Amino acid sequence: MHAASGPTVDGYTMIGRPPVRSNLVLILVLSGILAAVLGWITGSVVDSIFDIAPTALVTIPVFFVITAGICLLYLASAFRPVGVDAVRGTALLGGQAVPLRSIVSGELLTRNPAATTPVLSLRITTDTGARARIIMNGGWLRSLPTSDLVPLVALIAGSGIPDDTGQDPLDVGRERISRSLAGKGSNVTIGRRAFITDCITAAEASGDVKLLDAVVQAAGPLGRSIREEATRIAQGTATDLAQNAAPQATTDAPDSDPAPFVPPAPQYGSVVEDESGPLDAEDDASDDDRFRRPDDPARLAAEQVVDRVHLDKLGDRGGAHGNRNGSLGNRDAERFDPDDERELPSWVPPQDRGRMRSWLADDDDVVHLQPIPATLGARTLRKVCDRILFGLAGVALLAIFGAAIAEGFLDRLPSDANALVGVAVVGSALLAFVAWIVGGIARAREISIAQRFSLEWLDSRGPEQRRRGLPPVLLQHFLGPIPAARLFAAGAYAGTCLGGVGILAGALLSVDPEELGATGPIMLGVSVVLAGIGTVLFIVRWRRVTRQRTLAVELGGERLAYLGNL
């Protein structure tokens, strides 16, 4: 790792590598695989119809040119070259030179949040509307090398991006959680100070002293101010921790050193209180260091809530990925036991420790409610139905394979044996359908009872608990499927599929009404009704899912919004 910046073009230091050039081999290999599959299938179909043998030799190259061309054109147009010349105070955006101060906004775009490594890019916009994007964490594509932090920081430090976005961090967190639950990416507006702080922390995490000095120098007075302030916060907090741990250290191990404290990092929302401390470092010094968000924080937070992870575990898992949570202030009194000695994550700001302990106290109140006692009957019935489904599937498969093996030895099965096999298969299918429906009803009942219990628990606790949010044990019932989700989906798919096929069949049968009479029109009418019912069920299910997501974000309260803005 070294502090050398990227290549230069006409005096501009380029940020990142051209995605077309750096990912050309990957694009060609994937395009070749896709083209081979699609070209072979298309060539086989054409050959079977027109009896042209070498069709695949033509279709495979055509598909290769199409797929590779689409990928290359997209990368070339979406990620145009970006460079910076701090001396002249100009930037190069896609071949156009613009003043640095004309860059007025920046957004971090997270895409494919369900992926193991979501795609993250930085989009900058000028006051004339011109835009450019820089790949930060590419997923399949090459990420931004850590050495390119120097020109990137110089670009942001000299831009006209405000120091503070003016957004409420809780509102940012709620929006990100909401979009994450819907499987969508998020756009987070950056503030100049918070973004440069993260870049300085990433340089510090690399272990390269020259790179760190170069990044701080590229940030100018703002970088030096951030560095000095972070050092003061780290020293002050470490002193407080050492004083608090002194009595216990004297008793247990007089010669032991206090645990090092890693100050929290700022979020990309607004600064409610001072949040300019550095981020806990990651032990990764590769040149292709993915220094920004290896996982989408909103998706990670939602998964942690679903898994009922307490804040101490959240700290262990989040520290490896670089949490970004800033101070949220101390809005009102929190409920927690002052004698609670549970260790909180090191990234928790001192002013937020009371809030964290309040959440842990809420978790203690409901830790025994997993599962909720009132749902045990429905849960047991659902599990029984699931086991019946597996058992009936086994019976049907055993009957089919047994008949096939017996027919191989006997050449022909007796009629009674064939009838028995048919009854076993058809009967298993019918019973399995009944068990599936009953299991769906039990599942709907289980979720409905759990949601009603959670709402009653929250209402009995008052407005302060609503502000803090439901504990994860109770909130998880609003983050999963809606009640009767299985039944809604089954009815919607059955209605639309059967209705669509029936409409086609009814239209064909209605062509000759003299022989078939009213069969065609009746089938057409019934099919239209079925298709309409299926469509209505799809709409109702979608609206209920949307409404439950909104309710989940509201019930999650401050805790979920806080986690969503990490």
C-alpha cells in the first residue's frame, strides 16, 4: 500500500480505474457463457424448424456481441472518467472540465441490497445538473483502490458540497430500513465533513502512515480539524474508560491495561451533536480495499432485528464492517438500571449509552416471550401440517418408484396394483393440498395473534416505549410475511393462471356456438371472473405488505431508525 495517486490526464489525477478496462476479462467471460447458453438454445430451435444445421455457429456470436456490447456501453456511459486538479481548482467529469465549487451534492447509491456485497457508488452532481459516478464497492466489479482516497478527498474537500446535509439521521434511518425491507437500494446524501472523516478513517485502517498523511493534507484545513478533534475525543474517552475500569482492574489484575476505545464514526445524515470521531479500523491493507460499507447497513439492521440480536452482539458483528452511527442527543429520560454492568460496544457514543441500556432493559422485559404463549396452539398445528406434507410427499414418491421397479421385474403390473398406485398418488396430492391449506390458516392465525399481542404490549407501555420502539422479539412479527400471505398468494396465482387459460379456451370454444352451445361463453365468463379475483387478491396482498412494512418502521421507533443509519 502506498500513497501514490492514480494516473493523470492533462494534469488531472484520475479517481478509480475505467470500469470497462479494469473489468474487461470478467465482462467477456460472463458474456461468453451467457451467449453460449442462449445461442445454443436459439440455434437448436431454429434448426428443428428450418433444418439449418450450423445455426448455432451464427447465433452464439450474435448473442455474444449483444450481451458484451450492452455491458460495455452501460459501464462506459454510467461511470465516465472523473479526475481532480486541486491546484487549478477544477474537476474532470466525463471529459468536461468544471470548477470544483460547482459540485453541489453527492449521494452514496447502494444497489442490490440483498447481495452478499451490495454495489456502492458515489454520484456527484454540479450546479448545472451534470453528473458522474465513481465505483466505491463494486461487488463483481473492481472496487476503488484505497490509494485513490487522496484524489477523492481532494475532490470532496474542494467541492461545494455542504458540511452537513441538514437531514434528521432518524429520518434517514427510517427511509433506509423501509427501502431495505422492500428489497430496494438506498440513496444517502453525504455531508462533506462526515464523508471526509470516513475517508480519513479508512486511510488510518490501512496502516499506511504516508497514505494517511496524504489524505489529511488533501482535505486541507477541514482534514486537520477533523483529525485534531478525533484525537481529542479518543484521548478523552479513553481516559474516562480507564478511570471507570480502574477499581475492577486493581482487584482482578493490577498489571492489566484498560481495553482500547475506538470512537464512533459519523453517519451520512445530519449532525445532531458532535459526530466527527473516527471509525473503528479494519485489518485489511489490500490495494483493492473495500473501505466503504461491505454490507448494506439497512438490510443488516433489519436482519439483526429479525434474528433478535442484542446490542452487545450487534457491536461484535458491526465492528467488522465499520458501523457509522452518530450522536442522537439525549431527548428525554431513559429507563435503565444504573447498576447494569453489561458491556456495550466500543463504537457507542457516551451520550447514547443511556439509550442503549434502555433498549437492553426493554429486551429483558420480553425475553421470555419467545414464542408468545398464545401462539403455541397455532404454531403446533402449523408444524404438524408441515410434517404431514413431507410424509405425504414421501408416500407418493415411494408409490411411484415402487411401481416403476416392480414393473421392471414383472413387465406389467396387475390392474389392482396400478389402481392402488394411482390412489396413493392422487390421494396423497389431495391430502397434501388440504394440509397445506390448514397449515396456511394456522400460520396466518399465529402471525395475527403475535401482532395483536405486540401492539397490546406497546399500548400498555405508553408513549415513551413507542418512541424507543418494540423490542426485537416482538418487532420480528411485523418484519416477516403478512397474515394469510400463503393463502393470498395461492388464490392469486390460481385465479390468474386458471382464468388466463380458461379465457383462451373459452374464446376458442365460442367460435362455433352451433355445435358446442353455450359451453364456450360460460367458460369464458367463469374464467374472466377467476382472473379478476386473482388480480384483486394480488392487489390486496401487495397493499397489505406495503402497509405492514410502513407499520414495522413506525413500530421499530428510534431503535430501528438508529440501526438503519449505521
